[in-house]
Amino acid sequence: MVRDGGILVVDVGTTKICALIGEERDGKLWVTGMGVSPALGLKRGGVVNIEEATQSIKNAVERAKTQAKVMPNLVFTSIAGSHIKIQSGMGVVALREKEVTPQDVEEVLNSAQLVDISQDKILLHVIPQEFVVDQTKGITQPVGMTGIRLEAHVLLITAQRSHVQNLLRCFENIGYEVDGVIFQGLASAEAVLTPEEKDLGVLLIDFGGGTSDLVVYKDGVLRFAGSVPVGGELLTGDLAVCLRTTKAEAERLKIEKGVCLRELVGEEEFIEVPGIGNRPSRSINKKILAEILEERVRELLVLIDAEIKNFPKTYLTSGVVLTGGSVLLPGLIYLCDQILDLPARIGYPERLSGLTEEIYHPRYSTAVGMLLYAYQNYAQSMQKRSKKEGWWRKLKQFLKI
Ligand SMILES: Nc1ncnc2c1ncn2[C@@H]1O[C@H](COP(=O)(O)OP(=O)(O)OP(=O)(O)O)[C@@H](O)[C@H]1O
Ligand SMILES: [Mg+2]
């Protein structure tokens, strides 16, 4: 029998689509369905072929639904890529009751979104940075405070409008209305960062297949979001070219033998590299493989260092958390320490019940984080779709997309 209810999240990555279904049981979120399919029609986080992407999404969703035997009430998808931008906003309201009410907070956050966002962009998230009540700054929870004026400073995360529209078209094609689009970096952070790390200051890097998404937290609040167009596919492409082999063999060699630090390889270690077509395979020193990967990873970390240049290293007291499929390359933690000058750890997705073994891999952090994010923000609408009044729905109506 198919039950009604639950949340469906679909992480649309460059290399794989991961659909998860989450249901509430005894006040906890359980993963009851999972479907993963190779991502076709996607490049660096964006849809480049709607038909292929639609089919890949459909495959993953069908698998998750069959396993969970659930007809989901809410549907969320994800987006990433270098078109993700941040900008700041500020809003002010006069307090009617001389005491801040939840309604005042909603109003001031709404007014903070009314900044100039260019026509080709769409607003994904509004992240409060601080509230000011009269002259008192640095407030995180203003409700109940006394004053006559409430000010909100926010960070707005935007995406390229056409990217979002193409993504939503894929869901429309399979008969799903999407309730929200979540920035992948923000979702991954929900799954792998601890409250202490967010509080002390931390950089999250989601090193995936097509993009590396970045998020910075400090004092428990998101302070920066960005994306660098470098991921594991570029590493595989480099290996294929430099070692003169197919992409499939390069991918296999990377996963089975890859390290991104030449010091980790002994002088006498050799690997077999199959030739293209029926050319003979060659035996090469594994150091060559390590050197190619190390160069690319160094380049990526230098780009990331430039992206976070406004944050002094002392600001990121906790260091770096690495997640996404590409972080399993041995040597990465050492390179982070060397180039970013920050201590790193690998982040595995936690905090959920149900299919915990299946989802315990850095490549599923985004999907798990999406469930957590959607559950935190939309739990009350899980059962009653008609009552749903999310910002995304309102925005969609307003923007007619
Ligand atoms: N053991 C491993 N060592 C090195 N790389 C790996 C390993 N396992 C997976 N990868 C790489 O991880 C990448 C996929 O990661 P992930 O699933 O996080 O990406 P994605 O979500 O599809 O893409 P993106 O988030 O960038 O759009 C691939 O490029 C793959 O080669
Ligand atoms: Mg990803």
C-alpha cells in the first residue's frame, strides 16, 4: 500500500542524482527511500540537456518512491555552480507594540529582500545576519525585545534564473511541482557541520564532480556562500589526457589508486594504464598519477583561498570540513593545511535515522542536508499540503515561473 506524506528531496549533482524520502516518526526524521542514478544532461551543476536530465531525475525518484512506498507531499531540489552569488540587504520597520513580535520579524525580513536583484537572477535564500533594535546591535533573536525600531541585515543567496527554470522544467516533465530550490553548499552544511563549528567559524568545501561549493559559518550564522567550477570530473579529464587513456579508465584509476600528494607514493610503485582502442597498456610510475592529481587539487585550493580572502584565518577557528565524493582522495587534508593554512576533517552525513548505512558517504551530504533543511523549515506542512505557505511558492507565483 502506498502511504501519503513525507518529503522528497532530489540532489541534482553533476555526476549523480540522489533522491531521498524522509518521513517523520516519533518526532524524528527517518530516511525511508533512496534512489541514485547517474546524472546525464548536466554539466558543472547546470542542466544542459533537459530530456536526459529529466530521465535521470525520474529514475532516481522512482527508485526512492518504490522503496519507501510513499507519495511525497513536499518536493525540494538543489542547485550549484558559479552563477550562485551573494549580496547583502537591509530592512527597517517601526514597532507597533513597543516590543518585537514574530510578525515584526517577518515584516522586516520581507523588507530586507526588496533590494535590487537583476532580472536574470532569482532569490534562493534570505539569511539573517543580525538584528538591530533601536541602538542595540548584534541581536540574533529579537522577539520580545523592547524598542521602537527594528532593523535586519541579511545575506541574499541568488541563482541564475534560467538555470533554475531549466531545473524546474525537468520536474514539471515528470509531474512534480517543486516547493523549494536549495543551494547545495547550504544543504551539505546542515548534514556535516556541528553547532560548535558553526559557532567558532568554519569553512565547508563540498568537493563534488562538477563544482566545489563553499560556505562559511561564524557565530552560528552563514556568512558566505560561493562555488568554484572545479570538481572530480576535471581531475578525471586531466588524467585521461595526460595518461592517454579513456575517461572511464581514468576514473577507475583515480578511485582505485588515486592520491593527491606525491610524497604518499613509494619510488617503486607502478600501475597499468590501458591504452585507447586496442593500443597496448603501459606501466607507469604511480608518482605520475599523484603529480597530475596534486597539481589540479593545489589549483583548486588556491582558487578557494582567493574566494575566502576576506575572512582572516583566525575567523575560521574550527578550520575546514571537506565533503562531497572527491574528498576521499588521500592527501587532501594535508594540502588543505598547507595551502589554506587551516586544519581539515572529512564530513560524513549524520543526524538522520532509517537508511543510515546507505547514506553514510560524503557524496550524499547534500541530499541528507536537504532533508534536514526542509524538515526544519517545513515540518508543519508535511501532512497538509494545502496549508503550505512557503516563501518559494509565493515567490514562484510572483515571478510566474
Ligand atoms: N574514492 C574516491 N576518490 C576520489 N574521487 C572520488 C572517489 N569516489 C568518488 N569520487 C569522485 O567524486 C565525484 C562525485 O562526487 P559527488 O557525488 O559529490 O558529485 P556530484 O554531487 O554528482 O556533483 P556536484 O555536486 O559537483 O554537482 C566524481 O568526480 C568521482 O570521481
Ligand atoms: Mg554534489
